[in-house]
Amino acid sequence: MDTTARLWGVEDGEEKATLAGHSAEVICANFSTSGDRISTGSFDHTVSVWDTATGKRLHTLIGHRAEISNALFNYDSSLLATASMDQTCKLWDSRTGRNIETLRGHEDEVLDIAFDSTGQHLVSASADGW
């Protein structure tokens, strides 16, 4: 089982960094808008925020009770939203790693999330059966 994410150079195909620190499979990875940070979400129920230049972990976001399905930055990279199989989404301060809000309302796994272009709205998709 590989518990890492890898940063690759597109032009040369070389590995630039191995992002190691999760204890289970890494399911998602996204860049901040400026490209200076990367978020990774894992089946270990955590999200990590990494420095792109150094490959060092800046924060480990702990708070979900099940696997992470997505973790992404808003348009100005001030917020990080996470989605989980625990039926919640969470909003985090991406600079400090502090949990700002837990969004509840789904009755099944939250499978995906997306911010609008202003970063003022978040949409979540779930396995809710209506």
C-alpha cells in the first residue's frame, strides 16, 4: 500500500518531491491557486497541507471521523474545504490549519466538493438517496 503523493515535473517527467506522512492510501491531491501549497486527503481520515517548494508538511488537519474524499483550496487559497465519508464537509483556515466550520446535512458519504469562482459558495455531492 502506497501512502504517499508525488510531485512531478511535467516538462522533464522527474519526481520533484515525495509527500510522505499519511498512514493510509492518499485519495486526492490539489494545488492552491498560486501553486505554493498542495493538499492531500487520505483514508487515514486526515488532510495534509504541503509546501510545494520544499515538500515539507505544513499542517495535518484532524477532525473527520472517516475517509477523506476531497480536499481543495478556494480561489484565494485562504480556505481549504474537505469532504468525507463521515457525511460532513469542513472548512479550514489554510494558513493556520484551524477548523472554522463543520457543514452537516447529508445523510450519506460526501463524495465531492467545489468552490465557485468567488470562493463564497461551496457545493457538495453525496450518495444521499432521495
